Amino acid sequence: MEDVEEALRSALLLALSGDNEAYVAFLTRTGAHLRSYFRRRLASSPNDVEDLVQETLLAIHNRRHTFEPTARLMPWLYAIARYKLIDLLRAQSPRRAIEVALDDDEGIAELVHADASPAETRRDLAKLLDALPDRYRLPIVLVKLEGRSVAEAAQATGISQAAIKVGIHRGLKKLAAIVAKRR
Amino acid sequence: MKTEALIAMLANGPVQVAPGAVARRVLAAVAVGGAVALGVVLAALRLRPDLAAAVHAPMFWLKLAVPVVVAALAIVAVRRLARPGGRAGPVVAIGAVLAVVLAAFAVADVALAPAGERAAIVLGRTALPCVVLVTALSLPGLAALFVALRSLAPTRLRAAGAAAGALAAGVGAAIYALHCNEMTLPFVAVWYALGMAVPAALGALLGPRWLRWS
């Protein structure tokens, strides 16, 4: 926890004194933590996660003058993340907004330990994909992760192009269901 | 938009900020609110005519001290609540203790007074104008503080609104004390307190809606 706090805090302090490269590093790493934190809280609507990450990064940017240089960073970040999350949930589901509001300070550890570096994310996704049957898994891996075209994927697997498309569609739905069940 | 593109966009431009923005904006709001209230007192209400003599009476300073202490505690709370995750902190407990002390002195004052004068030292002659005018003189400060808080980032909006109300009220009541010629502690403990409670309650009421930022 100290490592995350110190690393992010010193990056932000550098940024606030005019180092824009440090700012990119700060926002990128903060974004990874936010992504992982929101992903857990928004498992039922994964499409909102990246939007909320961006919204929160924007809020952090616009309110950066409210960070006190001598204060700890993670409570500040967490308070903004939670504020934006409650804002979103209030519109969607008032009951869940209250639940998050009641989390209060417990969720901060979740934000700190939430390490969603891209590598970690891929490992997580790979594990999830393993749970899918081949007819869903292969189309997703080839087209969505490796970026091949539907035609190439069909050729490589011997599955028809139509089946590849259906496999991606159903497979992603199934993945979302698995993620939602994990909550 | 991709998140990396957003980050690049945010970092492409001046990122540097001068430290102390929270304190500066809160103090500026207090100055604006106080200046408007003082202007109203000077122009419309007038200073109390015996001000030159009153400054020699300890009660004059005590009456001024009560709202000044409220403002001093509230400004600490506002500055803390203006930041994400900030809480009011120990000033709430300190304020509660001081309120109990004030109430105790006021009760003792009433108890020690001759039976025939008790009502008069509590009610004074300007109870209603006191409550109304303290509230009215607080409103410019409350408005200015709300504007300031919206440019900051409170996350406990009700508490932030209440603290802003208390701060505006302390400033407004201190300025009203230059006009008011009541000279008893029980009067201050009841009517000044009530006049300051109204803006604080108003701030708590409006905070959740008006202090939202995105």
C-alpha cells in the first residue's frame, strides 16, 4: 500500500509542479487502479467501466487544485472515484448507490490493491476465457484479442464465418454472465 | 475515445497549479460576503450610535467574540470539507463544548438576575430583528461560499453546506453586532445562536443539490 501511495503521490507532485510526463504516468497508473476498482463494482454493467474511468480521470484533472501536497493521495483519489461511482449508480439504481455510499472507507483498500495493469487484466481475461467452450473461445481470442479478421479466423479454425460471428456474440455474453456471477 | 488519448489530451497543456487554491478561494468568498454585509450595515442599518462608548464594555467584545469563534471553527471545517474525502474533524466537538459553556453562563446569568428582570435579559428588545437580520446578512457570504465550493471538490455535500452556512453566519452575526445594542449574554446565547443556526441549516439543506460538481 505504501508503495502505491508513494509512487503515485510523487508522480502527481511532480506533475503539479510542471512535469507533464510524470502526469501521463500518474494518470495511466491511476486509470489502471480505477479500472479494476470500478470493474468490481460495476460487474453487472461492464460497458460503463471505461466511461467511468475516463470521467473520473477528467474529474481528477479538473479538481487537481484540491489536492493538498502534504496529505495522503489514496484517500483523495478514492473519494473522487467513489463520488463519481455514486453519481453513476444514483441514475441507474438508487439502492446500489446507497450501498456504495455505505462502503465508506473500506473500499479504499480495494482501490489501492486493485492492480489492473494491462498484463494483469489479460491474465484475468485468459482465465475467464478458459471457462468457455472452444466454439466461443477461439473466435474471441482470434478476432477480439489478436485482431484478425473474421475471414482469417474462419480459415484458421475451419469454422464458418457466420459461426465465428455468432461465437463472438454469444461468447461475450457468456463472459459477462460469468463475470456478473463472480460478484 | 480511448483512455490513452484522453490522458494524452489532459497532459497536453499546463498541468501546474499554484498551491493553496482551497484556502484562497474560501478566504475570498468570506471577504466578499463580509464586505457586502458590512456595506449593508453601514448604509442601511447604521452602526449603533453609542459605538464609541460601547467598545469599553466587555459585553460588546463578548458579543463579537461568539460569532467570531463560530466563524473561526467553521472556516477550518469548510477548508477540510472542500477537498475530496474531507471531514469536518474535531472542530465540531470543540464547537459543541463551547456552545455548552456559553449556554451554562447564560443560564447562570438568568438565574442570578432578580426575578423581575429575567425575561428582559433573555428577550431584549430586538429578538426578531436579530434573527432575521443575522440570517439576511449571512446570505451574501453563503452564496459566495457556495460558488467557491463548487469550484473545489467537496464529497460530503450536506456537511460542506452546513459548514459554509455556519461560516457565513459567523461573519454575518459579527457584523450585525456592530449595529445591535443588546448587551446581555443570554440574548446572544439565544437569538444570535438562532440567527446563526438558520444559515447553517439552509446550507445543509441546499448543499446536496447545489454543491454537486462533475
